[in-house]
Amino acid sequence: MGPLPTRKTSRRKTANRRAHDAHELKHLIRCDTCGEYKVAHRACPKCGTYNGREVIDVSEKK
């Protein structure tokens, strides 16, 4: 039999430990070309541009 906890962990202690476990939203910015929200440092999925250049041909999807 392995080692066991000496005392029961209180609800406050458990809540304090889990305070940093929440998922965060991705950092979204507006696209300079079309104005849609996109993830920073990624090509825009709506218009296919990144840093002022078209890098994805979006017309193929439709």
C-alpha cells in the first residue's frame, strides 16, 4: 500500500489550486483588409491575406 494523504484537502485549497486551470480565449484582432476577426500572426480565413499579401486562395473553398 502506497503513501496516502495525511489530511483531507479542503474545498478552499482545491479551489485555489484550480484557479489557474481555466481556458483562455485566443487573442483576436481585426484583419486590415476585410475587418473580420482573426487570430494574431495567422492568415485571415475570410479573405486569405497575411501582412498585406494574399497567401491563401479563398475562392476555391466556395
